[in-house]
Amino acid sequence: MGTTSLKRVLIANRGEIACRIVGACRGLGMDAIAVYSDADQAARHVRLADEAHHIGPSRIDRSYLNVEAVLKAARNARADAIHPGYGLLSENPAFAEAVKRAGFVWIGPQPATIAAMGDKGRARAIAADAGVPVLPGSQRFAEATSDGIARHGEATGFPLLVKAAGGGGGIGMRRVDRPEDLAAVVEATGAMAARAFGDPTVYLERYVPTARHIEVQVFGFGDGRAVHLYERECSVQRRFQKVIEEGPSPAIDAATRDAMTAAAVALAAGQNYAGAGTVEFIFDDETGRFYFLEMNTRIQVEHAVTEMITGIDLVQMQLRLARGDDFSGFTQNRVDASGHAIELRVYAENPAKNYMPSPGRLSRARYPSGDGIRVDTGFEEGDEITPHYDPLIAKLIVRGEDRADAILRGRAMLGATHVEGPATNLALLRAVLAHPAFVDGRTFTNFLDIHKSDLLAPA
């Protein structure tokens, strides 16, 4: 494909990532085409795009997850390519295949790669074959006898996680501490997975109590070459979903970083991976060992952390690769990282009520600006946070000369941020950045649970 053939990009997404892709398209002189549901007809991503096409009612399965509606919009818009963003259809291999079959450029890895890495059980096997360490666990299964489940649990070891094979992003994952609870959790997780992913299969994986969630950003060129763009730590989570991310990780030394990034690059290169992807690891703080968790075959919510410390625009790289730009000279020595970046996700939710979503109209949305500050958002004052979709309002990203400086700048940014209307987690974010354990870098995946009383008191 020549470098002038990709002019019109349909964005099969919504919210802040759709707005982010609009900006990347503009920077490359491409037309950005939005799609929207009934609930999003006046949304910010619709206002920013060069044009927008209606794809259905507010229900997500009848609009943003409706493959035929998205493809019809692409045809009507005379799009050249489709960018899926993250979430929604971004890791759906059938959608990727349908996009290519319809004659559009798919901005992402090959459908076969998405399928292979999207099946979490299969991905574990691929990682192991590539020499990447994996946690003890079971093979995938849809049904098992009581004896079979017990054997799987005993071989894996407790505590363990029951995980949906087709899941991701923390969805379809439940912890089990006692053997007598395993069968019921397997049944419940399988039923949930069938509803959410159309795939009831699950597998077991050893749970690491002192775990950190560390991921490596990779970019593959589709020809067996790949580079890494260093790591991010995403250990501050609620319900296995990320709230705060930072890079670099405060926990790992240079030798561990080298080993982890080399493993991630080997995995991506072995798949002839094309585009942006993330290899996620569990890091055992007690032993200093890391283990493969999963690979996300898309741009990540927290990609801005990497962009802030490397100066590389990952979304533009995706677009440039898709239009056929020459990356033959892009080698690992082209990637450098400096400083420290922290991303804070502002959600319309109530942390004191088990993070219950809090839809409503944004009566106020004011953020600071300046060097080392970035705000990615899909909303402006007066916009409605609807109950139909993810309650993410904005991502606040700061860069400092080092981690201590980034924390100070993050506190200042939070202090100067004013979001009113729906309940938000802003007070929780302020409490986290002020907490001694966070300041010391003692952030594990159960951080919010361990320090719940301290963190919710200010809220």
C-alpha cells in the first residue's frame, strides 16, 4: 500500500479514545469519520470528527457492537480504513476479518493473531513456547466433574483465579481462596463468560498475593520485527480494572526490565505482530519473578503514559503503518525513555458504594494545562455521562523529571481539576497520591482493598 492511499479513517469507537484518534488523524492529514448511537448523537467525538454516521440505538449490542451497522457506515462514508480503538470490537477477530473482507484496511494485527492471543488459555501456551514464564494453571475447560475441578484446583494451588478464556480487561476473573468454593465459582464464571463473550470456557491460574501488574508496550511491523517502548505499572486497580498507571515501574531493576522487555518483544516478533500491543505480566514482589498474564492486541487506555516518557505518538504510528509508511529503519535504538509519567483515570462512579457508576450531566469540567500535563477526555461541560457505557470521564496524565516530581505534579493537577455533576473518584485519586504506601512505591494489585479505610475517609 502506498503512503497516499489512506485518506479516510472510520473510528469504530466512542468517548475519549475516539477523540484521541480524531486528533491523530488530523495530524496526518486524514479525514476522521465518527459513528454514534442514539445516546451519543451530541457526543464530543461526534463534534470533533470531520463527519459522523448513526449506527443504532443506545444499546451497545445494537450499535457499537453491531458489525454490520459499523461496516455499513464505513461504506456510506467511503472510508479507506477502520480503527477500532480499545474495548468494544477491537479484539474481535471476526470483526477484523469482516473489515478486511469488505475491502477496508484494518488498523491492527492480523485476525489470526487476535484470535490466538484473545484465547487466554491458548495465549499461555504460545507464551510458554516462546520461552516466556507463565504461572501454574490448568488447561481451559467448559465443564468439569467435581473431581475434575478439585484436581485442577489442587494442581494449580490456592489461592487461585478462575478466569474466562475469552475475557480481558479484568472481566471474567474471580479469586478463590478455599477448595470448597471452587466448583461454585467455576460455574458462575462460566455462565458470566457465556453471556459476555459467547464462550463459557474458563481456566485456573495461581494467584500471587504480593503481585504487581506490569505491562510492556510493544510495536510490531508485521514482518517478524518488533520493538518495545518500555513498561508501565498498573497495580492500582479496582475489581481487576486499572485506576492509576505509571511508567517506568518503581519496582523493577534494570536486569528485570531487560528480561521482561526482551520476553515481550520475542512474543510479538514470533507472532509477526503488526501495530501497537501490550504484553502484560504479573510481577511477584516477594520472589522478583515475573509471569505472563495476557497480551492485548490493541492500543491500551494507558498508552499516554508511554507517549509522555518516549515522545512517540503510538496512534499515529498505527495509522502510518496501516497506510504503508516505511519502518525498515525503525529499530530499538530509536526508542528512548526519560522522566516519569502517571495517568489518573477520572470515573463517574462512587468509590464508597463499591464503585457504583454515577451517570449524569457534567455541570462543570475544568482541567489545568501546561508543560508536562495532558488531558484525554470524551466529554465537555454540559455533556451527559450516560448509563449505557463505560463511566470513564477523563484521563489526567502528568510527566515529571522523576517519580517524586511526577507525584507532586499529579497532586497539583488533581487539586486544579474540578468535575461536578455526577459523583466521581477524584477524592480517591487525591488520597492515593498522598498515601505513604503509594509514595514509597508499595503498590500491589490489592492496594485499594488493603488501604480502603484510609483512602475512602477523605472522600
